[in-house]
Amino acid sequence: MRQIIDERTGGTVRPPYGAEPHSALHGPSHAPTMRIAAHVTVLHEGDPARRIMEVVDGAVMLSKLLPDGRRQVVELLGPGDVFGLAHDEIYACSAETLTPATINTHDRSALERDPVLAARLLRRFEAQLCVMHSHALVLGRMSALERVAFFLLRLMPDGMVGTTLHLSMTRQEIADFLGLTLETVSRAFSELKRRGLVVLQRADEVRIQDRGSMRRLAGAL
Amino acid sequence: MRQIIDERTGGTVRPPYGAEPHSALHGPSHAPTMRIAAHVTVLHEGDPARRIMEVVDGAVMLSKLLPDGRRQVVELLGPGDVFGLAHDEIYACSAETLTPATINTHDRSALERDPVLAARLLRRFEAQLCVMHSHALVLGRMSALERVAFFLLRLMPDGMVGTTLHLSMTRQEIADFLGLTLETVSRAFSELKRRGLVVLQRADEVRIQDRGSMRRLAGAL
DNA sequence: CGACCTATTGAAAGCTATCAACTGGGGTGG
DNA sequence: CCACCCCAGTTGATAGCTTTCAATAGGTCG
């Protein structure tokens, strides 16, 4: 289990209950902005859902647990993405920072009062829903090698060709995202390396060498 | 391949291009309602995305294809659900009716003009996103038997206990939804039957016999 | 009643998970 | 400054589950 303690404050960071930097002078719906360290659990699956959150900067991982401990990382979020969604007033996922992150929080009631916010969230939800559809295809129909190729392409926008990508996830986290085991993820990395499609400077620093072959593996996506 | 011909009109039903019942007197953004037969492809993945659609009645299936023909049914929709989402002005999924269905269509530009519509879609997107998160857990971490149990519980609301559920999907469609093969789905049905958790009156008529055991299999969901 | 399509069941192969050992890098403490 | 420890990652061997290929059964419609 990763730490859920914020080393700056020494306390658990759970925005609905904890201190809220920058919000003292505003109402709770005025988008208080929080700066959060890496590897901090921001939301817990099953907690009462009072807030909706936007990633301003950094990376956040949403995950769900089965009663026996199996975990699925259901979504990877970056700047602009929204989380804190709820079924029956209960958070449906846990949220954990992968890197230091800046996050805006809104009271759920703000959705009705603030049409500009609602419009922004609507566009973002549409985009995230499309990404989830792609991810269902990955989880349901792709082989291990294809999943890892897809994962790396997803993290490496077309713009940054030839640059080195820093993975801020462990093999276990990648495995939980792709519906595999950490060993299978490791083997897939080794296979991509062996085929000359990627270069691993370190375990968490990847360069895509042959983008064409990667695209073909990942289903031309 | 299922038919994409509407037997009532004799023509392909593709709303952006085809005839639009009930809409002759209204602008294209005034939610023309269409009545569509079962097993009709309403939207094609990759077509230009001009409309956004709401299921009023019936069941709709969203699917994505890989270049080599592998298919994933990414979402099952019922009354209230929304589809016709787009990446880069292109439909991200194909949509096919599973039953006769009634569908509302909105011009995408209506989202900016109609805040009531936008608010409704926002709530619905949130719900669908949560369902997709659950589905990612199913696809990534559950065994074949667990997936089928989950599928049946999802189709059988708590209210209707003891009633017979009519599956409007073939084994192949269920398999494509659950990330399995049709043979594995069939074996899972047989196993659930053998264990006394369900009764199959016919291949497409299921009664859940032991809901508790089903819930345990499906991860208490 | 026969044709055809869907579903079921069986047998074998393949891919991923599991269990286990080993490697390597980073940090700590001597 | 170096040695050791610890954890993440890699690699190997085996098991298990699902897929694949194939044959049979069931049901519907002409």
C-alpha cells in the first residue's frame, strides 16, 4: 500500500474533511485550489461524494477494488480531466496522485448554479467517456503486448517524437491499468525492447524507437 | 454481419443522411424523434459526427472494431442514455439497436444553445462514466464466470426478482461485451445452471435463482 | 420435414497467471 | 566512502484458464 500521508502537512489529505489551502476566504463552491504531493490518496471509493474535482496540473489515477483485493486502475487523468464522480452520493473510485498535482475542487451543488462550469465539465465528460470506450476495447480484446504498446502511445503524444518519456507508474500500477500482472507487463516491455520498438534508459524512462510498428501493434490508434 | 437495413423503409437508417420522421416541421436541432427497428445500425464508427442521440425507449449497443475485425461492445444503453460521442468530429463508436427503439437526436450545436439539454446530458454522462468504470473492472480483473454473473445482475434490476429476463443479445454479442468468446459465454451459462444459480427456460430467457450467490460471484456489486 | 442458424459440448493449443529465484539501483548506516 | 539492505524489476518454469477448432444438438422458418 502506498502512503496516504501528505508529507508537507503530516496529515491525511482528504479534501472533504481536511484543510483546504486557498479556500478560507471563499465559499466551498468557489473552486479552492489544492497543491498535493505525489502518491497521495485524494478520494476513497465508498466515501460520501460532496465534491467534484478537476486536475489542473499533474497526473491522477482512479482505481476500483474488488472485495478480495483485486484492483483495476480505471482511468489515468491529466490536466483538464475531471474526477470525483458518484453513484448514489458515494464516490465510485479512489483517486491517487501519481505526481505532485494541482487540483480544483467544486461543491457538487455548483453544477446547477454555474453554467460555465457545467459546460466545461460536459465537454470533458464526453472526452473521458470516449477514452473509456477505447480502454474497454483494450481490456476486452487486446493481447498483453498490444496493451503495453497502446499504453505507451497514449502517454506519448504525437508531438514529442524521439523524446524520452518518464513513467510515473510502477509495473504493478501499469498492470492494474491494463488488466495484466506486473510480470506480464515486464515481459512485454522486454519484448518491445528486443524487437527494437522501444529503448529503456531506465525502468521508468522509455523512448519510442519505431512509432509505426507501435501503432500497428496498438491497432492503428 | 447483422442487417443494417430498416425493413420498414427498405433503406439504410443513418439519421445524419436519411429521412427523419417527425422532423419535417422543425429545425434539425429540435429533437426529432425516430422509431427504429431492432438490429439496425444507427451510427457508424468513423462517420462525421453531427448529432448527439438519446435513447427514449429500447436498447442500443455501442461497439468498436479493431482493424483485424476483433470487436468490443463498449456500452449497453437503455432509456435516458446518450450516444453519438465524438473524437475530432468523428463518431468513436458504432451504434446498433438490440430491440425496436425510440431515439431523440439533437444537433451538436444545440448543446451550447440549450442549457436544459446540456444539464441533462451532464448528469447522464456522469452516470455512464461510472458504469464504464465498473465495466473496466469487469474486463480487467474478473473471470469468465464472474463476468457473466455480473452481466446478468446488471440486466436484472433488484426490483424484478423471480421474473424471467429476456436477453436480446446473442452469445456472440454478450461475448463481445464481456471480452470473451461465445463458447466461453455458453460454458459460463451452463456452469451457472449446473450450480443452480440460474434457470434457462430458453437460450435467451433467464431467471436468476440464487441472487445472493450471483452477487458474491460478481463482487458484491 | 429439411435447411439453416444459434447454442452447446468436447479436445487440444496458447496465452497469461502464478510461484520462485535472481538482478540491479538507490539509500542508509557503518 | 563503501558495504549492505531493500524494493522494484526481470527472468524462468509450471499451472490454469480461455481460446481455438471441431462436432453435435436445438429451434425456427420456409
